[in-house]
Amino acid sequence: MRQALRPRTRLLLGVLLFLLLAASVQLWWRYAPDERVYATRAYNYNSRSIAEFRVNGMSGGRGGGPPRDGRLAGGGGGIVIGRVIDVSRPLLVEWQMEYSSLAAMDAGEVPKAYRAILPPLRDSPGIPDGAYMLVLHFYPDHVEAEFEYNKPSPNGRGVTGVYSEPHPPRNNGGKAEAIAPFSR
């Protein structure tokens, strides 16, 4: 004969079931793919131009030249439209520097290439409402990420663009490590 569970045992089982459900929802939120489409821009703070950069294996084009004329950063080259990025996963950024000179290229110089792994964008720097562009800042020893986004104008009549500007390093990105060159 079947014996009925005591009320205290039923309550304990109910609480355990609720905790298991809450933990599974939390894990799903944390690790489920969250793919979004962003344009990508790069700022270069190195002494040499970036020949090419990649985000999660997809080419981002040129990364801009070195800073000139007292500016903080080189050009914002490498603007790519429509890149799919899973913001719940770490971001793999690879970049390769240009040759130091044409003579060095003719002599067979191997340009340096680097890799950095940034934390998931959903966690750091966080994704503001209206984000449309992922901005990468390339420093000699690390890479930082942030977003450009649209913000409603103060008078409520349209949208005011908020743009990322070159800035001093915050040291909150992925550290650069040398890798084998990937282009040329």
C-alpha cells in the first residue's frame, strides 16, 4: 500500500524543486547564446598601424594608423557593418601589425600578431540600450571594448548620437599575447 508523504517532507521537496528550477533558469540566463548584430570600429593607440583585426574569427579590416599630430589615437579604421556577436561568450580579438617599412617587407620581416580574450560583453562593459556599434581600443599591451549607442535627446524630439572617443587606457580589457601572424 502506498503511504502518503508527510506535510513537512512535501514542503521540503517543494522547496528543493523550486531551488532547482531557480538555479536552472539562472544557468540558462548565464550561458544561453545571446547573439546580436553590431557594426565594429577600432581605435589604434600603438606606434604602428594595424594591418588587420579579427573578432571571433571574422575579419574586421584595417585597424587604423598610429597616433599623429598629438592626437590620442589613430584613425577609427576597420568599420564593419552587421557582425553577429554572442554577447554571453568571451570575445576573441586578434590583430596583426603592419610592416615597419617597405624595405622590411622586402627583406621578409614577419609582422607581429596578438590575441586577447575579453570577458563577455553582457558582463563587461555591459550593453546600453540602443547600442549599435562595438568599439575596440587597441593598446600596446591590451584591448578594451565599449559600445556606441543612441540616446534620446533631452527635449524628447528624436535621438542624440553618443559617440565613443579615444581615451586613456582603463586597463579593463583583455591582455595581449603574441601569436603567429595570420595574414600575408
